Amino acid sequence: MLIYQIITLILITLPNTISQPTYLYSICPNNTSSSNNTQYQTNLNTLFHSLSANATTNPTGFHYTSVAPFTRDAVHGLFLCRGDQNVTTCSSCVSTATSDLQDTNCPNRKVAMTWYDECMVRYSDISFFREMDQIPRFYQVNTQNVTGNETRLVQILGNMMNNLIYGAANGGPDKKYATDIIGYTSLQTLYGLAQCTPDLSIIDCCLCLTIGIGLLPINLGGRTMLASCNVRYEVYPFFNRADNLTLLSSPPPTFETSNSNAHNNSVKKSIKVIIAIIVPVVAASAIFLALCVCFINKKVKNRDTVVTQTDGEDFKDVECLQYNITTLQNATNSFSNENKLGEGGFGSIYQGALSDGKETAVKRLSRSSAQGVIDFKNEVLMVAKLQHRNLARLFGFCVEGDEKLLVYEYLSNKSLDKFLFGSDPFSCSNMVSEPRLRPGFDKFKSGSKLCHQWRAWEKWTDGVPLEFMDQTIKDSYSSHEIVQCIHLGLLCVHESADKRPTMATIVMTLDSSSVTLHMPDEPAFYTKTRIESKSAKEVGSDQLVSKSVHWSVNSTSFSEIEPR
């Protein structure tokens, strides 16, 4: 009876035992070092803490996050656990990986990546979200040579790898993971596994796995670990089945580890696998492309026939808007400096007068522009269709040799609100400073945008950003999405271009709720118009009043996360 109780106790406690993760390899370039007391290192510690904490509750086994993403000390990182690992095992592996990266494997590095049998962790000072990266990478090869029919092995591996690529790439947004089991001989079975980071597209996942498979020679096992994906096959079970029953692994054979890109003696064998994999993938891609073309053609045919006819006629009529170079040279006094109104990133602008007395502003595009003539004419046609009282009219264009010119109507110097509002006493000029205006293009700043800009900033600092939303559509969107868009908008109008978020960061922020945003600063063109009398008396008219705002929407707090 006592023995029975002891055995029962052992069986109960065994599932709760967490084995240590199996370390494989780490890569940390020597040219990306940082000192231990820098702000980057502080942000890195915060990142590791965030990854470890997320792994304890994340059932998908994948998480990407950033700390201080809009600063020079930004750090971006992710973890990816093997698709068959539960939350407990995944959390243990991520915790071990982040700890070892800091202490032993890659201390004081700005870029590093480490692989374990159960997970991988990666971080960098450059964002890599949704990027298919095949480097850094390493591979392991089973040293046991093929003893049976090698041709049959190549065929079986080709079929298995095709199944793995298709299954992993189409795994969904949360987990791109697939396994496969195929019999090789009466005594041997092949086990395969492939996985991509879920942020990759289907095409990028297929490409990454194809590259990884191409590095594998024809042996009785091997694996390739890339930055964005990994693939492995063995003649013994090494992953958990879908029914959550762990397969008993036989003792793994000896492996050779290499991070070199040099080819080994099995390159000729690996070519067979590549051909067996790429041919079906290319065929499937061609079928998919054909279906897309048919769908697009169907959409085009369903367009209104009147619009189609009008587009053709307009393209023919674009030639009617063309001026010759001599006419514009005479109008601008051969583009003299006396007639020059300004210069922007795309060229210079000159004031001119045509023979009929019409005043114009001629924009002479830079000769370094790579825009073709057809694209240029299409753009002219599109701009010419735009008619609005607040837009400078396009009279025509000129294309001769390497010269490309646009002819606009000339707008004389006036206050911006005169063009936008006329004599309206409630114009922006009563609330914001009045920028002076030359021609209505190039470095033109829209007055209405200035109004919206300072109004958004006022609502933000008052702690009521939702009041900036149009009340008629307020209930059509979630409060969190509205606040997130306003937050990004204020960051995009920062006075310093270096502190504005990149498009990649914006996309990453909108797709992920875990990205940390720093609080926006006062916009460049903001002029404070409301000064509380009490505050003005206390601080004086020449000082700015700064107030900290903390608010929440639907019980969701929005705050700036700073590392300890």
C-alpha cells in the first residue's frame, strides 16, 4: 500500500516538473556593443522584463514589442516559442533566454539573437516587425549518412517540405506552425517541423522556409534556424503531437553546428530537395497569380462604362494643356533670379506673365527627378481636374528635353485666412498666427490643418481628446482607436523631424497594442490662445503653463512606460 502511494505521488508531481530549456546557439555582432550604464541598456532591461512577463500568459507563443520606439535609444524585441510548447514551458524558456543574453551569451550588445530547442529570443536597435530576415542564421546536420534508397528519401523529403511550407504559411495570424510524419522505410519514420514568426505574410513565410530548406543536405536529419523561421526533420520524434501526448524521443545523434554560409560536401544533394520543393511552390504561386488577374479583370469590367470612356478622352486632351519652352522662358525672363519666388525639394518657382497678360507661377522641376514623361502627364491630368477655390489652378505644363515645368495661377501675397475664409470674423487668424503666403503650392501649409492641429493639442492637454472626434461618427469606432490615432497624429507634427515616427513604426503601432508611445510635445505651429487668469497671474505672461494629464477611456489606462 505504501509503495502504491509513493508511485501515485510521483505520477502526480511529474507533469509539474519543468525541465531546463536546451540551449542551441547565440549570435551577437561585436560591432554593436553598448556600455552597461547607458539608456539603451536600461531600455533593454525593460524589454526583457516585458517579454518574460508576456510569455507567462500568452497562449500564442509569440510577442513583439518596443521600448521608447521614437527615440535614438529605441530597442525592439520578440520571442517565438516552438508551436507545440505550452505556456509554462514557453515562459521558462523565454525567462532563461533573456537572462542568459544579459549575463553570459551576449552581454552589452545592441543586437543579439539566441536559439533554444523550445524558443528563440531576438532584439535590435532597429525595428524588424513584419520583416522577413534570413540572417542571422545557423544550421545543424545529423552526421548519420543515408543507408537506404537515397532517391526515395529525396522524394519523401520533398513531399514533406511542401506540406510543411503550406501548413506553416497558412497557419493564421496567431501561429504559423506545422508538423508532418511520413514513413520512410518499414523501420524508419521521418518527422518534420516548420515555423515562421506570425508577423510574416504568407509569401514571406514561404520564402523564408524555402531558403532554410535549401541549406539542408540530404542526411537522416537536420535543422536550419533563421531569424524569421526555422525548419527541422529527423528520423525520431522530437515534437509533441496535436493530441498533446508527448512522443518519447530516442537519444539524439551527434550534431555538427555551423553558422558559416560556406557549402559543404552535400550541396549536390540539397539541390535535389530544392528542386523538389520549388517546382510545386512555383506552380501554386502561378495558379494563385492567375486567379488574382482574373479577379482584377472582373473588377475592371464592372466599372461604369462612362468613366472608362471619359478617362480615354481626358488622356488625349492632356496635350491641350501643353506650353512650349520658349513661351515660358519669355514669361519668366529666362527663369531669372529676379523672377524667382522660392525653391523647394522638387524644384524652383518663378513668377511670370504670359502674352495674354495672365500672371502665372512656373514650377521648374529638378532635373534629377526620376519621374517619366507618361507618369508626369498622368499627374498633370489628375491635378488639372482638381477645382477648388482654395487651390491654385493648374494652367498647363511643359515637357521638352530634360525640362519638366508646371504652370500654375499666381497668388499674390495675402494673409492665409483671406484665401480660406474671406472676411469671416471667426477665421483662423483670430486664433492662430498668420503665416504669409507666396504661391499656393510647394511649401504651402493648409490653414485648416493648423486649426485642427491646435484644437487637437488643446483637447489632448485638457485630458478630453475624444471631444476632438466628430460627434456624428463618435460611436462608430472604439475609444482606444480614436485616442491612438490622435496620439500618433500629434507625434507626426513634432517640430523636430527626428522625433516624428516612421511609417513602419506607425503601422506597427496600429497593429499592436503593446507598443509604448512617448507623450507628444507642443506642435511646431501651435499658438496658445487661452490662458487661465489664475495661472497667468502666478507665472507671468512670458512663461508657459505645463500641466500633466492622466486619463483613461473605458477603464483602459493610457500612460507612458518608462524603464526603471
